[in-house]
Amino acid sequence: MPKPPARSVPAPHTVEFIGSFPGRPPEATGPEVAFAGRSNVGKSSAINVVLGQKSAARVSKTPGRTQSINLFDVQHAKARFTLVDLPGYGFAKVPDEIQHRWKGAIERYLRDREALRLVIVLVDARHPPQQLDLDLIRGLQLAEIPCQVVATKVDKLPRSKAKGMLTKLARGLGMPAVLGLSSLDRTGVDALREVLLKAVRDRS
Ligand code: GDP
């Protein structure tokens, strides 16, 4: 039997930029979902495609530039939430001192953020598990903060091997599964929107 077409999940009605905060962002006004990942992993592109916006998040010409925490107010037919764009980490050309500052900003945000429902951890689908990603995932697990790993740039994987590579990546990261995403051909966009909506609608 032919597979039924996958259900498409619409983009939010409105997306409003709340602000860019080098330190701790203001108190939450509703449920939050944070996006984290190594610099250049495709985080800004992922945020833009999920929000259905051309340039809500700035796709970086120079990796490692975004140092602040950016907040977006997202109004969807079925939910309203805040999307939190955390600074990209692990950019080799940034001095240790600045790397440290970013790590501190991310950790301070993640600590005691009661409104935080989910952290999307973005990793490059082509690379084996990286220590900084493993550290973040482990930290989230210890703090009992739900996280979903999203493997970016899946359009760059050989089609016949993609599924196996994602399974292997999930195993290496100690996750039950990872979600494949391509901001170019839109693979996984609906699934990621579903994950976000489910997280912000679950009050448990
Ligand atoms: P960020 O630093 O994590 O915010 O990453 P960006 O979104 O700025 O993307 C970094 C680079 O990866 C840019 O050159 C993007 O065009 C590219 N990129 C991002 N997402 C994808 C994707 O899904 N597929 C491919 N092939 N390239 C991507």
C-alpha cells in the first residue's frame, strides 16, 4: 500500500523578536524551547526554517559571532511559546576566555529556568559525536531537562546510508533517537515543529 503523505505542520502565525541578551535574559513569560549547538552546525538556518522565516536568526557568514541569547515570541495556532537561541559553542578560532564566557552564559540560562520545556541540541549529521555535545547532553540529563538531538545537514548524507548513520549517531550520543533535518530540502521540518509544539503544550 502506498504510504499516506506526511502531515505538514504549518509555520507559526507570528514571530516577534523579543531581544538579544548578553547576560541572563529576562524572566520567562511562557513556556520556552532552547536551541543549542556548536557554532556553524546550522542552528540559525534550523530556527529560520522551523519558524518559516527568512531571517529571524542570522545565518552566520563568520562562524562563532553570535554571543548573545536571542529570544523570539512565537505565536502558533495551537500554542504560544518563547524560542531561545543560545550562543553557538566550540568555535576553535575564538579565544578560550570568550569560549568560557559563552559556556557560562549557556549554563546560567539552563540553570533554574523553570519555564524551559525542551532543549534542541543540534549536531552535524556527518560528524561522529563531539565531546562538547556529549557534555551538554549529559548535563541536561543530570538536570532532568528534556532534550531532543537534531542532526543537521542530512541532505549531505548519501541517501542509502542516512538512516543507518543517524541510528549510529544516536547510539554514540546515548540517545534513543535523533531527528534528521535539512534546512535546504526541508527534510524533518514538520517533525521538528511537532516536537516543539508537543513540548510546549505538555504541562507535565
Ligand atoms: P550556525 O552558526 O549554527 O547558526 O549555522 P548557520 O545556520 O549560520 O549555518 C552555517 C553554514 O551551514 C551556512 O553556510 C549554511 O548555509 C549551512 N547550512 C545550514 N543548514 C544547512 C543544511 O541543512 N544543509 C546544508 N547543506 N547546509 C546547511
